[in-house]
Amino acid sequence: MSSYIEAFIPMLKGAILYTIPLSVISFICGIAIGVIVALIRINHSKNAISNLLKLLSQFYVSIIRGTPLLVQLFIIFYGLPNIGVTLNPFISAIIAFSLSIGAYSSETIRASILAVPKGQWEAGWSIGLTNSDTFIKIIAPQALKIALPTLSN
């Protein structure tokens, strides 16, 4: 019985020191990236900067979702030092996981925002709310309710 405990202690220490912080930090950063990318992709502005940002965000989502996470980890950990950027392994993992989570969650967040009926936007405008107030007070809570099961998976 004591051999099991002796084998479990290093695993528990690794989980507390590395795995849990890596997961939490990557998830928070990934969700932040996902929200920004989703908002860029659903923006209806027609100016040049908006169109460029939309193209870049589509390219980012396509590339990240189209390559395996292990390849992304290898590129960040082994590829960046070849161009002079050396990172701590923990930081490399956070960057790779955050970029991956950001790409996948951006599609979930974008779909959940688009799933809220257009009448909800119109209801916000009819009571005098601005676009940003309508989004924050009416659309975002409903979109969060739609996106939460997928994001928590």
C-alpha cells in the first residue's frame, strides 16, 4: 500500500504545480482570444481595416483548427528558437494551448451569438440602447447560455 502512495505523491505534486495552472491559464487566455476573434468575425463593418481583421481571423481559425495540437506545440517549442525566440517550456505550452482553445472557442462563441434571434437586437434598439449596450445587456447573456455547455466540455 505504501508503494502506491509513494508513486502518487510525485504525480499529485506535478498536477498541483504544473497541470492545473497550465489548464486554468490556457483556458482563460483561450476564451479571451475566442471572444475577440468571434466579435471580429461577426462584425458587419465594411471598411478596409475591418475586412483585413476578418480575413486574418478566418486564416487564424482555419490554420489552428486544421493542424494537430501536437504539431502546434512542436512548432512553438522547437520552431521559434530557430528564428531566435527562446521560450520557457511552460510558456510555450500556454501559448500553444491558448491559441488552440481560442480558435475552437471562437467558433462556439460566434455560433452562439448568431443563434440569438435578431429580434433581441431590435428589442434593445427599441428601448434606446446602443449597439454595445444591447450586446452586453441582452445578447451576451443569452449567447453565454447557449455556449456554456460546449465551452465547458
